[in-house]
Amino acid sequence: MARKHRTSSADDLLCQPIPEEEAAAQNAALDRVLEHLTTAGIHAQLIKRIADRCAIKRWGV
């Protein structure tokens, strides 16, 4: 079942940290995707980075 964010706009989510539980759930989902890709014979790699600052600039806010 797909989960939906309860915010009114995706802009509300930019540069906002997510809870540790949400990060763990996202990592687990990405790991499952990699397993499926490997099973299908597709070589893929997930590179995880922790951002120390937001690289997105919002204009007109």
C-alpha cells in the first residue's frame, strides 16, 4: 500500500530532515529494489550520502 505525505505541497518537504524511522524504512525499500534488480540480472549500486546542507534554493518564498 502506497503511503502519502500529509503535507499540502512537496515544497514543504524540501531541505527538511526526516525522522530516523522514516529513513530506515526508505533504506529498507531501496535495498529491496536492489535485490530485485540483481535478481533480474541488472547491475546496480546505491550510493548513500548524508547531506550537510541543502543544495536547493527556493525562489519567491
